[in-house]
Amino acid sequence: MPDLPQNVTYKSLRGAIAPMIKTAQDIGRTLPQPSRKSKRVDVSGYRNLMNQMGNYRTAQSTPATIGNLGSISVPYMGSTKFEPGGTHMGVDIANKMGTPIPAFAGGTVTESVTGKQHGEPGYGNYIKIVDSEGREWRYSHLESNFVPVGAQVNKGQIIAGMGATGQTYSTHYTYDPTNPNTWGSHLDLRIRDIYGKYLNPTAYISS
């Protein structure tokens, strides 16, 4: 760039450097230009891996049995004949009819339904207990209920016998109305918080 006198005007200065700017622009146009299109990254493999890890964690955190009560036949958010597509909002624990069922939390009995038979629509005989924090525990498909409405129960107290009243079925046998072993005896345990939101019972009963 040539030396300019101190009193040169702005117009003269602009005229002097304009050819240099044009030369730089021309050189720039000859260089490879970066692509302006955003490259779409395939993350399906990553999503599949994360889903598998989530399933693994769920399976590992769900115990196969609950003490002496029985085996988990359907986990929380699993699928059943009557609740397909992962809409089962409780935990099913299977065992023979009459298996004693303890209260997993103390509280007040708010409902105690009896007189239901196997195959009737719904949850059959059931008991609802509200604990001290306002959570509602529902024990369904019972063979027998041992506590009336208004009773105060303690954690660990036997409140019912496991059964197959209401809509139950066994995945191990062909249904035979004369054979109770084919009716799918189990406990359907569900918990709702004070706002009516379902909770995962496994987090409470495994401890």
C-alpha cells in the first residue's frame, strides 16, 4: 500500500484500498467453499442403545419375587390381555389362591369390596387403604377380605387372601372353569399419590 499524506481525505483513502479489497475477494472466490447444507446425523442407533439400556435397568431393578408373597407376573407399565401396550399401572404378583397378603403400608381402609366372582368385569374383590401421606393402595382380585371400611391397619398386617375374582387369567394353562388353577390367581397392586398419579409399586414393596 502506498504512503499517503497526513491530510488525505477519506474519499482518497477509500479509492486507494478499493483495488486491494477486490483482489482479496477474487482470491476468496477461488477457494473451496464450505457446504451450507446441514448434514443430518442418524441417531437411531444411539436411541436404540439407550432404549435397550433403559429396559435393562428396569428388568434388573424389578425383583423376581416379593418375599413369600409370590412372583411378579406383570411389571409396572407392562402389558396384559386387558391392558395391552404397556398400560398396566400396577404390579401383578402371582401365587396360589388363599396366599396371605400383608399391608405394604399402614393406614385407613377406605373401601372393602366383596361378593365378586371370577370372570366378572373389573378388579373383583378389592381393598383400598390410604396411608399417612395420602397415597392410596389398592389390592385387587382378592379371594377374601379380612378388614372392613374404617379399620386402621399396620404395615405387615394380613389384610386379605390372594384370589382370582374379576378379570383374571393364567398364561400357563388353558382356561377350565372347573379348575381354579387356570383362573390366574394373583394380586394386582396399584398405588396413587395424593394427586391421583399412579406410582411404581416396585419402588415401595421391594424395600
